[in-house]
Amino acid sequence: MKNIVLIGMPGCGKSTVGVILAKIMGFHFIDADLLIQEREGRLLSEILEVDGPDTFNRIENEVNLQIGGGNTVVATGGSVVYGREAMEHYAKTAIVVYFCLPLEEIESRLGDLAERGISIKEGQTLEDLYHERVPLYEKYAHLVIKAGGLSIQDLAQKIRGTVMEMEQNC
């Protein structure tokens, strides 16, 4: 089976749900942010602080381009959609699932944006970032899941059921 790639805003639950989804599907799990940190030998926040968002986005694109195989759930960073090549790669090799959450819910889940390692330009607000990214998430998603109000388990089960149905119809 193809990989399942989770995209969405920071704080929407991609990594948390991804682990559960991988367990209930018998898949491997990869957190792309952890791969970036491993490759660079630094935290995401350090990369962003020292090198800036443009360099970070380039690194993120390169790392995501290298993720292949099958039967893997991939939790991406929220800024993965800035990497056109990586997203085109995922469009061909995976089912891309967008976790759609209202801005208010994202705001309530996030703490310090800088400490969290979020690729955001100087002077940009979370609201600006949200409105910039949502059209990109929608553009690249094969499946949009309204994640608001769902438990982690329910969200994982919903994705599993929908993905299994999609695979049967192909």
C-alpha cells in the first residue's frame, strides 16, 4: 500500500495521530521534523533562528523528497507545502491527508511559535500563516479530514477507514 502523508498546520495533531494510525494499520511511522533535526544535528528552532525560514524550507524539501517506500505513515512539518518538489513526490507516491482545523483551535494548541520551531517570516502572525498555508494544504491533499472535535483515536480510525476505501476503489 502507498504511504499516508499527513499535512496541516502546526499543532493539528499530525505526529500524535500518525503514531496511532501507523499502529492500527501495521505501518511504519516517520516524523519528518525529526529526520530534519537528525540530518542537521540541531533543533528545528535552532535551524530557523540561525539560517532563517528560506533555508529551513529548502532543507525540509530535500528531506521529504527522500522519504519513499510504502506502508509508512509520514507526519510532515506544517511548512512542507512550501516544497513543490516534495509535494509532487508525495502526490505520486502517497495518499496525502490534510488535517483541517479552525484557526482558533490551532491558536489554543500552540505555545511559543519560536520555541516550537515553526517556519514563519519576521512580522508574520499565526493568522497570516494560516491564510497563506490553507490553500496549499487544500491544493495538495487527496483527502481533507475535518479534525475539530475528534479524539486522536477517532481521527486515526476515520483516516484508516477512508484510506482503505480509497485504495479499494483504485
